[in-house]
Amino acid sequence: MPKGIAVDPSGVLYIVDTLFDNIQLFSAAGEFLFTIGRRGSGPGEFSMPSGLFLAREGTLYVCDTYNQRVQVFRLRGDHHE
């Protein structure tokens, strides 16, 4: 159940998936890379994420709907931290 998408300058796709409560990353060629997060209420965990925004400086903001918060991730060169 994808609910949002962002693309970084290198073409990597960030897709919010509400069914799996995570962010899935795909290469510009469409190859699956890895996921960020899982179901839960702790840091880096989501409950019905519904959108995201990727800022120019490499900060990822994720709307974590049922946890009633916005989570912030500072991305490194390998796309996660």
C-alpha cells in the first residue's frame, strides 16, 4: 500500500508503504535496495506511515500517522543512518 514517494538527486526512490509500516528504497533502475523502519512505536518504527519529504540536504521526514509524530532521519552517502 504505497502512500508516498520521493526521489533523491542520484535517482534513488523512497516509497512509504503503509501495509508493511516501512520506507522501501529502490535504485534508479528499479532494483530493491533495502528498507528503513518496521512496525512499532519506538524510534525508527512506524504505525501507518502516510507520507514523506526528502529535503535537499539529505534529511528525510516521515509522517508516522498512528504514532502521531513526524520522524526525522539524517541520511548519509549510503542512504541511511
